[in-house]
Amino acid sequence: MSPGLRGFVALAAEAFRDGLRRRFTFAVALFLLVAGLGAESCTDLGSASFSLNQRSIPPEVLAGLVAPLLLGWQALAVLVITGVVAADHLARPLVEGSAALWLARPISRDVFAAARLAGALGVGLGAGALLLGTSAGLVVARQHLPAAPALAAGLATALGALAVAALAMAASLVLGRSAVLVLVLGGVPLVALANSVTLVGQLVHPDAELGGLLGAVDRYGPPLGTAIVAALAPWNPHVDAAGTLGPALARLAVWAAGGLLLLALAFRRTELE
Amino acid sequence: MIALELAGATKRYGRRPALVGVDLAVPAGAALGLLGANGAGKTTALRLLLGFARPTRGAVRLRGRDPYEPAARRSVGYLPERLRLPGVMTLHHFLHLHGRLAGLGAGDLQREIDAVAETTGVRERLGERLDSLSKGLAQRAGFAAALLGRPELLVLDEPTSGLDPLGVRDARDWALAARARGATLLISSHVLSEVERVCDHVVILREGRVAAAGGLEQLLQPGETLEDAFVRAVRG
């Protein structure tokens, strides 16, 4: 193992432990418990029959509607959790001064930043794997839906979490924690809203385009919601999202790469106390 | 071989100069004391030398390399002035992580940890959390981390801060032992008597500029102490 990789592994493991020690992690654990119970309830449609305007809704159609909604909002929650953890996971050791102790060793700035990012992602995606894995398992077992869309949604969530965490971490090098939290807590739902409104509009009119701020966010922002919804769309036989997932994942990957580059450049310019 | 070098190094924070055209070269194996009143630029010089900040102008070399390069910081032990230990870690874990980052192999790591913990008098505290240590013990823990892996270059910023008289004497012994095995020492301190006992060269900074520099025997006039020479250099 090269010295850089050995240093990364040691620092990333410490960053993950550091993430688990945060008070916020207790809130995440509580959220996981409540969301898990919600998933248990939402996926258990039992033998009940459902109707809308006196028309009976087949259970598989209902499952195809409920399951994407359930996993979709859970995936967005995972993005927010990861962003919140990342909001000061690099900035805090800089402010506290412990980063200087580690960076006096033969460790590059890039390796240190990547290790802190990996620690934040470990917490966020660990929570995500637990929550989405449980929900997807319940949906697949109880509603007999295929597992592939859930796996694709997991990939979209992981890419989205990488983009959100890298951007939040880069922002934390120039902004205070509160400002970064506002960006994460406001930005992720805003992007998800823009993506959702566009997707719903396109269901009604395939050529519909959203205008204004939301339209710009949907067209140029990271397609956090689009990728997740497109991944889960095959569960619903009435939604045709074929051709949406690939481009959305590609655009998300570009945003993630851009976030990583921004983080690396910002941290190389950061001066340590 | 030059271990540390500042060549015309200037560092400004906004419009305020912290260092102005400082030239400084420390040969390998030498022990240099970096002195100056508060705000003279000592810590800024150390930050440049360790790659924590870039000079506004001029060059900085650590073993002939840009200190931003990780390879330049191989075998460097550093004790900062304001030592902020990650409180939730145990001392053993802290030293273990330092050892891994210093490149110590699994076989040597525990032996090295035991050795520096014994030397610095913290062996009984290895299992304790860092935030439970007193200030003096925390300083000893910082010393243990700096000495881990027998570094070739030891950078100590106010090393006796928080230490009792016994600790001050111990710290001097650790520095002298490092010097005896050939390590290069750079010590920034206000405790001139300790610098005089450990270092053979001194640089005195005043308002970011070199006010005096040289070997102790060159700087000190007959009958003078380092304190006298310091006051003469700083007051002009």
C-alpha cells in the first residue's frame, strides 16, 4: 500500500469515527428508527382494496406509486443527512487546530480532504444503505417488485450524496457552518422540487418545460431528484422514464466530479492556523 | 545540506505584513532558536516552513522541496504553540494515528509508541482520553507525538508552554537527545534561557524582519546573556 493510500485509509477511518461521535448522529439514528417504522407500515398493503373515483386500483399499481414515493423521499433525506455531516466535517478540524497536527505529517491536502469527505459519506451513505436497503427489501419481498430499480436508485443516491457532500465541504472552507447548513437544507429540497415539478409536468405534456428559477435549477443544477425518480420509475407501469436515467446519472457524475475538483482547489488554497 | 530555508520570504495578511523579506537557512543537524517579541512573525515563519501557508513573495524550502509536497514533510516532528488535541481520542489512538501517518510499519509502531510514551512520562496515560489530560500532560502528549518515529527535523513552537519546572527540564532533555542523534531542531520560544541551552544558532525577528542572526558566540558580546542580546536586537 502506498504511503498516500495508507494515510488516506487511516484518516478516513478516523473521520468516519469522528462522524459517528457527532450529536447529529443521534438525530440520524432516531430518524432511521422512525423512517424504518414508516417503511414497515407503508409497504404492508395487506389484502385491502383501494379505489379512486369508484374505480378499483390494482395492488401492483398502488405499490408502483407508493414504493417510488417512499424510497424517493428517503433518498432525499439521505442526501440532506450527508450534506449536514459534510457541512463542517473538514472545516471543524481546521478551526479547532487539530488538522495542523495531521498535515505536518507527509500527507497531502488532497488526501486529507478526501479522507474527511469519505468519513462524511460513510455516515450518510451508511444511514442510506440501512434505510433504503430495508425499505427496498420490504418492497421487493411484500409487493414483489423487481430489485433492479432500487439498486439504480442506490447508485443515484450515492452519486448525489457525493456531489452534495463535496460541494458542502468546499463551501465550508469559505462560509460559516450556519450558511452551509442553510445551503444544504434549502438547496437539496429546492433541486428536488424543481426536478419533481418538471417530471410531473412532462407526464402530462411530454414537451413541457419549467420556466423561471425552478426551471433553471432543473436544467442546470445537479439532477438529484431526477436521477432517483428515473431510477425508481420502472416500478410504475404507467410512467415511461426510459432514456432519462442515463443522462441524469451522467449529469450527476459531472456535478460530483466538479464538486470534488472545487473541494480540492479550495482546500489547496486554504491556509492552516 | 540545508534542512530549512526561507529566501526573501514575505507574508502579508491583507495589507499587514507578518514577514518581510526574511532570509533564513538551517543546516541539517543544527539547532536554531527563532526568537522575537509577540507578533514578530515567528509562528508565521514556522507555518510557511511546514507548508501551512504560502509566502506572498519569496521561496520556502524544506529539505530542498516545496513544503506543500508531502515528501518534504517526511520525518518531521511538530509541536504547535496552541496545541489542540482531538479530545475524544485516547492518547494511544492519537499516537497510533500519528505513527501511521508518519509511515511507521505495523511492527515498529507499538514499540515506538511505548518508547516515546515512556520517554515523555505518559505511558500510564495511554488509555485515557486526550480531553481528560491536564495542560502539562497534554503538552507531554504533544511532545510524544512530535518525537514519534525519531524525526530528522523537530519543529517546536513554545515547547515549554504549560510545563512545570520538571517538565521544562524534561523537554530540554528530549530536545538535546534529538539533537545528539543528529536531528535538526527549530525552536520558537520566549524562554531565552532554554533556547540558549539547546540551540547553537539564533534568529531574532522584529516586526517581521530579521533583526539579528548567527551563532550564539557571534551574537553574544562578552559578558552578555541571550536575554541582553535579544533586548539589544529588539529595541534596536
